[in-house]
Amino acid sequence: MANKKINLLFNGILQEQYHSSNCGIISRKYNVNPLYGNGSAITYSFDGLYIEYLNTTFHEDYIFNDSSSTNTLELSLLLSGEKMMECGNMNMEMVQQDQECFLFSSSGKSINTTYFKNNLIKEIRIRMYYEFIKKHQLIDLISHIRKFDLNEKDCNFFATTFSSKTNEILTDILSDTRSGILKRLFLEGKTLELVSTLKQRKAIGRSPQSLIKKLYDVKKIILSNLNEPFSVKELARKVLLNDTVLKKEYKRVFNTSISEYSLYVRMNKAKELLSHTNKPIYEISDMVGYKNPTHFSAAFKKHSKQTPKQFRSISFKI
């Protein structure tokens, strides 16, 4: 069964640990309320620029509403995890995967962002307000990437994958220890460097978003039901797709078949349980969808070149 999605305001789940104001830059550190998940968030804001680094895992599927009464240019850089974004009531959905970057204008519209259960999220989000946009003439800079008009009411998205330069910039941001005016100049420069890098990237092609969403729903169903492996026909029925279309599109989008992915995540879960728990092998077998421990051991050996017992023995020695 797919997880129920719960609507929340993002600030409502963050517990502030400290904040400081130094040379015009406001810094804050938050922990995620343990009722909702585990992790932290760090934010910086100054001169029409807001930067947030999120590192968390949520206990359920959560939808966060983020609305702004002003026109903004936003940049989402997803280092790890998956999320889905929907602009207002325009019925416009975009699924973002790890190592992908979204650049978009909310143009005063609300953005609903869905983070999925038990999915490690590492993300840098940058919001540029009109003061910053005007100062650096960013409308002209990205006009050739996407038709971009801050007076329009629609949301405009540009999606692309990380380049080596993008990863280099993000590493610099995450490892930086400056403070005060030096931090302001550094973050402002790195933001402009990221936008400039995007100018040189091509947009990635995407299937119709309703189909993409269904493919991600299938992935979530598999991850959330490791003890109950579904057939392709059962999965297709759950997301209202033809099973032939589901198999073909899943393979095309994720570059792996449903059965290969299902086996991969079940074996990884088994390895985790063998390495970090003392649960008996027959119990682990049941937890990853094998009612017969002998069948589990055979599948595990074929996948890992070791029996579960051998793998556990080596893991404990390490």
C-alpha cells in the first residue's frame, strides 16, 4: 500500500538550535523534530538571498507548502534522494532525483514539495529575491534557458543534471568555514557561479509528469513493502498503468528492470540486517519477502557470491 501523504509547513518541523547575525548575514541551525524525522538544516540569509542546506530523513511521506508573496528565482540542488514538486494548482508536477538541479521561478505561486518516507535527503536550496535578481541582472542571464518573466503567473522550470563544475562548487559551499562579511561574499559569489554554470547546461528530457510520478510511486511501493514483493501486474494495477507500458517505461527511465531493482533493494536490506542485527536468518528472510529461508539463501548467494551465514561472519569480523 502506498504511504499516506501528510501536509506540513516546513518551518513547523524544525527546532532552532542557534542563530547569529554578523555583518548583515543571519545564520541559523535547526534540528528536525524527531516526531517527523532525523537530521538538520542550516540557513543563511542576506541582501535578497536565502540559502538552506538540508540533511534529513523523514518518517512518512510529507508534503511541504512553500508560498511567497513576491517573485523569486529558486535553485534546488539535490545531492541525494528524490522529491516531487508541484506548482500551485497548475497541475504541474516535476520529479527531482539525486544529482539533478532545478531552476525555477515561483512568480508568487505556492510550491508543494513532497519528500518521501525513509529517503535520505541532502539538498542545497537557494532562493533569490527580486533585490538580488535585479542587482545581478539574472533575468537576462537565464532568458535563453527558459522563457522567464517575473510578471507571469505560471511556474517556469529548468531541470538539468550536475556537471563536474556543479559538484565542485557544492563541495566548496559545504566545506566552507568563513563567517561574517567573508561568508556573505563567498556565498554570493558561489550562487552566481552556479547560475552561470547552469547557463551552459542543456535541459534534460522528461516523459509526461503523470507517468513519471507513477513510476516513482512504483519505486516507493517496492521500498515500502520489502516483505511483500509484488508482481509487475500487481504494481501496474496499483498505479493504473498497463503492465507492458510499466515494464518498458520503468526500464527506460531508471535503466534497470522492476525485478532487478526489487532484488537489489531486498538484498541490500538483507545485508544491512545481517551486518547490524542478531536476527536469525529465517526472520531476515521473511523481512525481505522470502517465506522459504532456503530460497532466500540461494538468491542471496547468487547475488552476493556468499551465503547469508558467510556474509554475516565476515561482517562481524570487520
